[in-house]
Amino acid sequence: MRFWPYSKVFHVGGMMHLDNRRDISEAENNKRSGWPSKSNSSSYVHPNLSMNMPGARALAGWPDAHQMTYPPSWEECNDPELIFQFIHMLFPVTIPEFREDGVLFNWLMVSGASLVPYHFKLIKDFGTKNAIVQQVSFATNQGGVSSNLLLEWLQQINKRFKEKINMHFWMTLMCKMFFINKQRFC
């Protein structure tokens, strides 16, 4: 049984859905679908994320397809050495790119900042036998991080994360208000 006709139906249906969204430009729709190139494989091999993301977000049901997203970060946390020690215990790596001077170390930092806020919720939902809970607990114990400090980090990461989202929300709202009034503010 061949499945390509069905994928074509979803492909065309997605394009039609994007055509009906006022916040998606024709160029963004075309880039998302792969049609502007002679061979639509170039969109899959060499994607342009700034053009693809609005279409993907619209198909996923985001009300504002151009909304910026921000990963959680350690910006508000005070002790970088302790954070690095915690991250090294949380993610024991041997691949050079993931080490502190490697190009992928920031990915580990964001992953750690994404895990910390949910640690206590994971314990509540899955108990202490969960593998992720055990790894965070191990990193906490071996990295010299107390439960109180972990709770403080959780609060700081969540606070900063919500501030960035709220800041973006208000800036987007202001830009839309000024755009409606035909003024170029943003």
C-alpha cells in the first residue's frame, strides 16, 4: 500500500489552512510547504526557521503564530560555579561539544533550567523511583545543592521565564496597536 497520496492530502490541507490565516504571509506559507523552490526538497534539506516557524505554529493551533518563545535560563541564579557543578552532575558527558567550552554546552544549561522547575512536581506525580527524579536528586546531592537552594532556583527560573513571556506579550500588544494606527513603532 502506498501512503504518498495521503501525505499529499495533508500537505495541501495544511497549505489551505495557512491560506486562511491572516497572520501568515504568502511567502511564509510557500516556505512552509516547500513550493517556492524548483525542487521542494530544498525546504526540507535547508530550512529557514524564521520562515518555517510561523507556519508550523499556525498549524499547531497557536493564536499568534509570530509569538517569540524563550527557553528557561539561569539568569537570576547567583552562583554560576555551583550551577555548572550541578549541570555536570546532572548530565555526565564525554562528548567534547557538550563540555563547558563546547558549542553544545548551552543546550545542557537550557535543559537543566527546564528540568529544575518540575523536579518537585515529578516527585509528587511519579515518586522518587522515577529515573529523572533520581538523576536530579543525584546531581543535587553530588553537586552540593541543598533542597532549599533547588527550590530557590526553581522560583528564580520560573519568575524570569514568566517576566520574559509577559514582556513579549505587552510588546506584541503595543506593536499591534501601533500597526493598526498605521504608525511604524516596531
